[in-house]
Amino acid sequence: MMRETATILPPLSRALTVLEFVGRHLDPMTFDQMFAAMGTPDDALREALHGVDGEDEPAVISARLALSAFDAMRTALANGDDLYAIYGALRFLPRALEALYPLASNDPLVNRFYLDPSLRGDADIVASAAQPPRAGETGVMHFDNERGSRGGYSLYVPESYSRERPLPLVMALHGGSGHGRAFLWSWLRDARSFEAIVVAPTATGRTWALMGNDADTPNLHRILDDVSARWRIDPTRLLLTGMSDGGTFCYVSGLEGASRFTHLAPASATFHPMMATMADAERINGLPIRITHGARDWMFPVEVARRAAESLAAAGADVGYREIDDLSHCYPREINVALLQWVRDNPQ
């Protein structure tokens, strides 16, 4: 890393943290106020970046992507664009996180940034997390999953991974029109902190196969076979989770009798009671399901999630329901640690 780019890292980590906060709290009813109260956290980053060479340096690439996110949000607000333009601006965030991640193994600030805040003061965990990735074995990898492609997957294997100890697997499904390469970053920090393998597949079509011919379930099983053949996975701890359409597809695919996933955790998803009545009775009996939904969800009203919890519990599933008062139609990353702990404590 160039010495000059070290000055970028503190304001860059602050700017990325703000963008993560915006992504979590994106709400059409309050966004203008939130953005105004946020101020201009990108000013310090622009100043630090001014005059710095090294266009190919990870910190520089990440900083420019973060600034593009702020610029696109401000343009959208100034033009009176709809909420989807803000979502589009935030697509720079996972690209910025991906660009910066290679520095995690050799820069203390970046290493801690990609750890859960509760662990950043633990010297042993910080040191363990700083191990450099082993090419083709640990770290972030992508398999036929370039941006714009469909049907591939992105993968994170903790740098501390050893075949002597099988790890839980999280298969995390992006929302409609999303992409696995971006959604991976909704889980990486937690998987890195608490040792889990994360697979973030991309739907074979524009979104998941919620009706009609289902090409996605066979693809998920293919991916699971691929990952299981190369890394040691705990077959009793296989979590299928997802956001919005990805959460809905957790129901569609995860309630099938042939599903190999041991735990389901849809977030901000829609649901029809027929899903419970049509589900394989043996599969659903005792199946661990944790549903998360926002009280302020403007796309899928919270009553849908409440009915889902009731219907699935009546059908025999082991259902837990969490309603988050300030959550709109966003992915609540704060649930990840609890989900990992739930999976670890409840093997199936």
C-alpha cells in the first residue's frame, strides 16, 4: 500500500460506515431528513483523496466508489428522483467494500473495519482475522459471477478456515434485481467475525423463480454440492436466508421436501398462506424458521409477515418472529450475529 493512501483510510472507513447506515435506514418517509442530518461525511474523504496518485490502489478505488455513491444520492435528491434512484446510488457501496477488502490482512484499521464492533478490541481475534487469504481456499471468491451475469455465485471462506473443523454455511439470497456479488457484503463482516462460510448466489433470471418454472432451486443445490465438495461444511447447520424476493424464495424453495437446508430465515419477504398448506408436511414439521420484518415496510406490509409466522407455526414449524420498529424495506444486518448463534446452538 502506498504511504500516501494511508491518509485515506480513516475518512474512508467513516464514509463507508455512513453509507451502510443509510442503506439500513432507507425509508421514503424519512430519507430527506436523515440525509440532511447526516451532513457531509464525504468532505474529509475528498480532501484526503486530493492529489493522491495510485489509481490502482485498493483504498483509492474504494474511496472513489464511495464518493460516487454520495454524488449519486445528492443528484437523485436534487432532481426529485424516486427511491429507486437512491437504491441505485447505494449499489456503489458493495463495490467499494469489495475493493477495500484486500487490505484487511495487512492494515489494522481495515482489519478491524471488517470485524463486528464487539470484537475490535479483542487482540486474539484481531490477530486471527489478519491472516492473509490462501488463494483458492479462503477469502472472497467469485464463480461465474461477474456483475451483469446470472446464475453464478460469490463465496466467502474465513481466513481462519481449517478442514479439521466443519463450519456452518449461510446461503444468502439477494433481493429482486439484485446480484449475489453485491449481497455477499451484507454478511461478510459477521461471517468473518464468527466463522461461517457465506455463499451469495445470483438468480438465474432477473429475480428468483417465485412462480412458473423453477430453475433456481436446482442451481442452489448445484452450488451447495460444489461448495461442499471443496470445503468442509457442517451439514446440520445450513442456513437459507434472503432479503425481499430472496426471502420469499426461502419459502418457495426451502419448504420443498427435497430441500437440504436445515434452517430458514427470510427477511422483508412476502408470503401467501397457501405456501404453508402446500408445503411438504414432513419437511415443515419442526423446521426451524426465523422471520424478520420491518414495521415500516412499504413494499410488503408487516401484516404479511405476521400471517406467515402464524400459518407456519400452525403447520408445525418451529417459528420465531422478530418485528423491527424502525425497519423499512431494507436488509437489517444487525440480525446476522443472532442468526449465526441460533444456527450454531440448534443443529438439525
